[in-house]
Amino acid sequence: MPKTNRRRWLWPAAAVVALGGAAALFGPNLALENARLTTLAAGSAQPIADRDAANTATVDLAGHVVPVLEGGLFDRYRSNPPLTVVQAERPALDLNWFEGIAKEKKEVGFTTWSPNFYYDNSSITAIYTADMASIERLIPPEVRAVVQPISFAPGKGLVAITSYAYHYCDNDSYNELSISVVTTRPDQGNWGLISLMGQLNDQSLWGYVLKLPVDTELARVRGVVGYNLPKWKIPIAYSAEGETVAFTYYDEAGDVDFSMTGKKLDTAGAAPTVSRMNFVNLDAQGRVTHGFSDVRAVERASSRAGGDVELTLGEGPL
């Protein structure tokens, strides 16, 4: 296997709504004909505030002047805040999971502390089948030499679309969209659902990230420079009002590019679970890299009903 660099994140998902999830992988009812996909008319520009507008301090990351929240966690502690400070600022959070995890000082194009801690988050994931030939064209051959898109059915692979709202973390707060291909483990055969079952049983999934837009410059620079991730900055709106969770993603002109709306599912009785999400990509020198995030889902639920999530597609880069 080519030289691999490893990056780590730890996310205790305080309110995870998993639309799709593991259960969806075993049934065909999230195929295109049963999913709610709508097309957005052009010219739907809406004003949305730049999330960085309130960030009045600046830091230097690898030569980039980055606005950050003055007095925020990153401004004060550069990814290494004492848990006592976090507890004092968010007394309702249960930080026990983090207490036995030691951070290490790393040089990743800038100095940081790893792993990054994400203390309070919400997310929604939808998993769809997709044309395998199209998927394979999107993955660099260097990556396909190490991992392969899992075959869900003849000619079909799997794409996971996840929207994240990071309410409170070492990097303050931001929103993010991940579009990724579900892959095999490195250097292992592609046995379709058997490969997938093995990963699910181990609570360790693998994928290749296609797109990862965020809505703060801090998240963008850290992701691109430090972790070789396909990040760029766009406006993102998040709402959890009423019975739905909604994320809206805009292009640089202010037009709606893509939106994802999911029904809030019943999480009653759900026990906390810990899983690992691995990703393989290329660094700036074209070397294969490996990163992962460990996620402790405090509350979670899943659905196999295609109507519980709706994607609205615009004409932008997403």
C-alpha cells in the first residue's frame, strides 16, 4: 500500500438523525424511483449572511490569514482547549468520552493538536445507489488501487450524502456537506454486500470523499492544507425547526445549489454507539492518505422510507 498519512477527529453526535443508515443498505427502496428528488428553478438567489462576518480576530494558518471568532475556542486554544473550559461553557454536555483521550501536537502544514474534538453536533445521512461506471470515473486510479467502490448490485454502487451542523467544537462552529462513495477496506476484495456487512459488524466504514464544502474559512483552510480534503467555502443555512432538519447550500452567486431536508425520527430508547468513518484520498503530492473520525452517537435513528428525506437539486457545482 502507498505511504499513508493518518488524521483523526472525534465527534460525540449529540443529536444524530440518520436517514438511511445501516438498515437502508440492505433494501432497494432508496433507489431513485422511490426517493424524493426535486429540481430547483434557476434564479433562486437569496440573501444569506457570511458566517465569517462575525469573526473579528485573525490567525495565520500556513500563510493564510483566517478570520476566527474573537474569544472563541480556536482563538484561545488552537484546537487544544482544556475540558474544564468546555465543561464550564457548556455544562449540559457529557464529556466523559473525551477524558481518556490524549491529544498530540502535530505538524500538518501548520501546528495543531490531534484528534480534533467535536462536542455537540447534529447530522443527517442519506444513502443512495448510483451508477458504478460514473462512480469509478470520479475516483482517482491511485485511490482505486487501494480501495474500490462496493458493489451493491450489478452496475450499482453506494453514495452517502451527509449534512453536518457542528454546534460547538475545537474549531468553534460551522456547517458542512459530505458527498462520498462507500468503498471496500484497503487491499481487500470487493464482495459486495458481504464486504459491507463486515464493515458494519466492525462499526468501521470506508469511503472516498468527493465533495466537502463548509461555511467558514477556518474549516476550509484546515481541511485543505492539513487534511487533503476537497473543501471550499460556501454559504450554508441550517434549520431544525418543527418536525424536520434542513440544510440549504448556496453557490458563490447566492443561488440555492442543493438542499437536504429530513424528517426528525424517533430516537427514544436508542443506546449510544461508537463507530469509525475512514476515508482515503490523495495529498498535494499525489500520495494516498488515510484519515478517520470516531463518532459517538448519543441519539440516533434510521429509516428505510425514501419519503423521509428529500434532496432538491440546483444547477451549481454540487
